[in-house]
Amino acid sequence: MQTAANVLVGLVAAFHVYVMVLEMFLWERKPGRELSGFDADMARATAPLAANQGLYNGFLAAGLIWGLIAADPTGYRVQIFFLICVVVAGVYGGATANRRILFVQALPGAVTLAAVLAAG
């Protein structure tokens, strides 16, 4: 069970690294514009906001990676904390920005949190 939980934490961390790259570096290019649905002008105008969001996604990924490499009980506690952050951010984003965020961020975060708690 511990291995499955670690794999899920790694996948959630990888997702947040991917979103960080899209928001910080590719926002004005095709992948970022496809994610946002913005035209070139709107992507250019919102790029600083997207980069800020990307930075926060990077922090979530860094915390989850820290949780994977830190010795227990610290690693376990860090994983729980950052997975709760992922779920809260996903619920908030789903409620305020785009309902899709519930399914691509909050749900995987909640499933992963349940797996970590069950393995702990």
C-alpha cells in the first residue's frame, strides 16, 4: 500500500510540475493558450497572472517531492499537508474559475490523500 501511495504522490507532484511549466513558460504559446482558451492578446495580457499561478503549482510540487524524500514521520506529515493544500486549491479553483479543476486537481489530490492516510 505504501508503494501505491508513493506512486500517487509522485503523479500528483508531476502534474503540478507540468501545470507550472504551462503557466510560467508556455502560457503565450500553443499549449498554454489551449489550456486557457485565450487568444494571443489575452494570453499576453494575463501572462504575469499565469506565471504567479504557476509558481504556486511549483510550490505544491516541491512540497510533495519533499514529502517523498524526507524520512518519516516528517515525510508522511508533509505529504498530508501538501495534499490537503492541493485539494483545497482544487476545490477553490473549481468553484471560482473552472469546474474542470475539481476533476483534474481536487479529485486526484483527495484520492492520493486517502491512499497516504491508509498506508500510514
